[in-house]
Amino acid sequence: MKRKHQVTLLSLVTAIGIALLPFAIVKRSFKDWIIVYLVSAAGNLLADTYLVKKGFIKYKIRPFPDKFKIHLPFDLVHYPLLLLYYNQWALNSRPLSQIFKVLLISLPQVMMETIAEKKTNLITWRKGWTWYHSFFSMMGKFFICRLIIAFVRKINRERVSVT
């Protein structure tokens, strides 16, 4: 895939994510969804910075290449959006159902990442990093964020905005 097409694809997917973001946040329990978004974005920025610094992942095509080695659209738009939708979908689910739902969300994401790694210059895996590292780390981040929002709701039990 030519660089121009890769940049266009990345820009299009990012624009769609930015357009969908307000619909994921502006719902009942606005505070909860803002917390989910911020925890997700912060956690992803830290994890991605670590993985890039250690050389496991490299992004050849990224916005602001002179300033950042990480992939800002994924860290600040794509992944937090997935996390928002997962948390809303799994809001009142039992643990087994939450596992099934995280599989339904993370499997397509990892498949797209694997295709992008093989067919484009958007991402390069190095030092033994493979699709299953992405898959399990993504699932772990989904569950950690789910636990954080459950903890916030437990603290705020009297004033929970969604039942």
C-alpha cells in the first residue's frame, strides 16, 4: 500500500473516530464516560510510550513525527472509543458475558492491527512482539478500565447516574 493511501486511510479512520466520540460520551452518566475516556487515553499513552521506547512497536507513519514516536490517533481516539463502547455494552453484564463481549471487540481490532502490520507501514512489531501480545494486552487494559469504572461507581453509589 502506498504511503499516500496509508495516510488517507489513517486520516479517514481517525475522523470517523472523532465523529463518533461525542456520541459515546454524551449519554447519561457523562462523568463515568469521561473517566473511562481519560483513564483509557492516559493508560494507553503510558503503555504505548513504554512499548515504543523499548523497541517492541514502531510507527513509521504517524502524526507529528518530529514530536511523538507514539501513535496519537490510536492512543487518544481509536482505543478510548473502543473502551467507551465496551464499558457501555458490558455495563450490567455478568463476568462471563463481559469476557465474551471483550472478545467480540478486541478480536476485530487485533485482526486489523495484524493486517496493518503485514500490509502497511502504519505499525511494525519488533523484538518478538506478535498479535497475541497485542490481544492479551488489549484485553487486560479493557478489564482494568472496567474495574476502575466499577470502583468509581461503588464509591459514588448514592449518586450513580445510571442504573
